[in-house]
Amino acid sequence: MWKEYVAADFRWGVADPTVVSLELLTVLGAGPICCYILSLLARNDPARHYWLVVLSTGELYGGWMTFCPEWLTGSPNLDTSNPLYLWVYLVFMNVIWVVIPLWLMVDSYQHIAKALRTTQAPRKGKTA
């Protein structure tokens, strides 16, 4: 599958330092965090929301660092001439890595904010 993606983004076919650096961070950082989040989900531990925000922030940063240097240099490693490569591989397949982390961040924000507001709400019979 990655060999097919290389046709759209040539950096994945060579040892591009930016891509390799981000993938090392993904394997060594995001991978273990994902496993930890799964264990928190299995236990229904609300602490998962913090780690989902951390992981999602990392995913968004990784996506930005993958494509921003390309955009700033005129996208020399991206083949945007083929509609399949542009719209399916480069846009659709990478938008997934933006939409899902943003959705998880919004959901976790709502849970965290609700819990904090509930804790902060004045209790009946007590003065502030």
C-alpha cells in the first residue's frame, strides 16, 4: 500500500529526514500512548481524555510538519497532476488524520469541561 502512496508523495519512497523523524516519534511515542489509551478505555477511566488530547495534538503537529515544509517549497515531492493522487491519496487520506484528532479533542474537551464545571459548581447549603 505504501508503494502506491509513494507515487503521490515521493518522500515516502526514500529516507526523507522529516518523514523518518516523524515516524520515529509515532512509533516510539504515539504507539505506546495508543496502547495506554486502550487500557484506559477498557477500564472506562476518564483520564483517557487527557491522553486523547495529548495524542491528538501530536497527530495534528505531525501532519502539519509533514506537509507545511512541502507547501512552503512549492510541493516538489508531491504529484498533484493526477486527480487520484491529489484528491484520494493526498487530500482524503490525510484529512482523516486531521478530522479524527480534532473530533477526539472536541469530545474530550467537552468531558473535561463538564467534569470541572460540576466540581466547581457551588454546592447547596455551602457559601463560597
